[in-house]
Amino acid sequence: MFIRDWWLRLRHVEGCDGSVLLDGSASGPSEKDAPPNLTLRAQAFIIIENLRRLVHNACGSIVSCSDITAIAARDAVVLSGGLNYSIPLGRRDGLTFATRNVTLANLPPPFANTTTILNSLSQKGFTPTDVVALSGGHTIGISHCTSFTNRLYPSRDPTMDQTFFNNLRITCPTANSTNTTFMDIRSPNVFDNRYYVDLMNRQGLFTSDQDLYTDSRTRSIVTSFAINQTLFYQNFVSAMIKMSQLSVLTGTQGEIRTNCSRRNSNDVFVLPNIENDQEGKLASF
Ligand code: HEM
């Protein structure tokens, strides 16, 4: 239940190497402790580790935490009613995690507009169609008020539907309310294309969502997904497979962690990686 709400987010700053799963160390706070990741649900980290234990008990320590996370994300989509797809496997787990600054630089905030999101994700090889398709991940799950109160206070973002605004002001009575709300008001628990219908009705939650319909470069892509769910599914799957192969470690790189929140050798501290993203590499199947 919780898994679907989690890896689905674009949260592996340094690529798909399980870096966000690591706890901090004496060398610095972890990637998961960086501000954009603080809303990730604690329960999801426990679920990933429980899955690892089940898999390793059955098969030995031959499946990485990053592969388990990628499969869990896919299964979350399927269990919510989305399309099934095969993911290339063979990732290994990273030994480092991103610093706070690298995390902040790589994860666009919800108040970013389409220009910022397109620029940020094009550096990782994503097209505007990929970006619109990936944003469709917001067809399920919840958000805290603080992720969108920039659109409610001091006054209504004019691109937001008035009734939607009135209801959100009730859910979030102040700009720093700790309440939460569903992200797709039409079908919050179903992985479908209604998120795009929301956008066409000016009922997208974040600036980064709604601006996809305002911006002329992405508006027609939003409409095409709103009227054709199969088209959305196809593009979502291809973008997710692309994302799940960003900067993966394979062969003798990294390790297979025996605890997803710690690297295997604790005699060496986990060092934050000061490098920025590298070119994506294909994982072996
Ligand atoms: C385009 C850049 C993105 C931004 C700016 C963004 C931002 C956010 C934010 C701010 C939240 C809510 C955090 C909170 O307040 O609790 C959230 C939740 C979520 N995001 Fe995204 N996101 C992005 C991309 C994605 C992608 C690519 C996916 C999946 C393919 C995704 C799937 C989700 C899901 C499923 C949740 C709900 C989590 C839950 O229920 O706990 N997001 N996102």
C-alpha cells in the first residue's frame, strides 16, 4: 500500500542506485534527510527493507536494494490499476549518497514552472513528452499542504479553479498547515489518466503540475493523455524504464547491500558523493 506512494517519486538524485535508502553517517546527513525528501513516508523504507529480507532469505544476497525498489515501484503501479511492464534488472547498490546541496540541485520543487522542470529533466535526457508522462505519477498519492500553499496564500493562484481553491483552503487553513490531501481529486487511488483531466479543469495541485497545461510546449501533450489513456500508459512506461536506468551501477561496481539502509562495510564511513549525475548507463538484464 505505502510502496506505491514512494519510489514513484523521482527521488534517486544520483541515479537508480538505492542512495536515498541510506542512513546518514558521521560524514554527514543522508540524502533522505535533505529537505525535498523529508516527506517520503518512513513506512516505505521499512517495507523496502522487509522485501529485501524476504528475497534474500529465499535466494541469498543476490538482489540489490535498488532492483527491489524499481520492481516495487512497478508493482505499485500495477496494483493501483496501471499497466504492467518489464524492467531491466542487474543494478547494484551505491556506496555513497548525495549531499544536501546536490539533492536540492537535482530535485525540482513543486513550485517550479514548466521551464524549470523541462530544463532540469532535459539534463538527464528526458523529452517534454517524458516529463508530462512522468508527472502522471501524481495520479495517485497524497501531498502535504506546504507543498502547494504557495498557490493558496496570500491569494488564489489565478490558474487554479475557484471551487478547487475553496476546498483546499478548508483542508489547509494556514500556509504551514501539516494536513494532507489527495493529489488526483477524481480517482486518488487509481493509476489512470484522470490527473490530466484534472489539469484541463485547472485542478492540478502543484505549480509544476498545473503549469504543464498552461505552457504551450506541453499543453497538447496533456490533452493527448487526457483523451487517450493507452497513450499515457505507453509513454509513462517508456519514461519510467528510462528513469530506472539513470546512472545505474552494474558488474563489480557498488555492492549488494545486506541491509538497505547501510552499506555492507561499516568500518568505512559512508561518504556523501560530491559528484553530480553522470551519463545514464544500461543495466544488464
Ligand atoms: C516533475 C517533478 C516532480 C515534482 C516537483 C514532484 C513533487 C512532489 C511533491 C512535492 C510531492 C508531495 C510531497 C508531500 O508534500 O508529501 C509529491 C508526491 C508524489 N509524487 Fe511527485 N514530483 C515530481 C515527479 C514525480 C514523478 C516522476 C513521479 C512518479 C513517476 C511522482 C510520483 C509521486 C507520488 C506517487 C507522490 C505521492 C507520495 C505519497 O503519497 O506519499 N512524482 N511529488
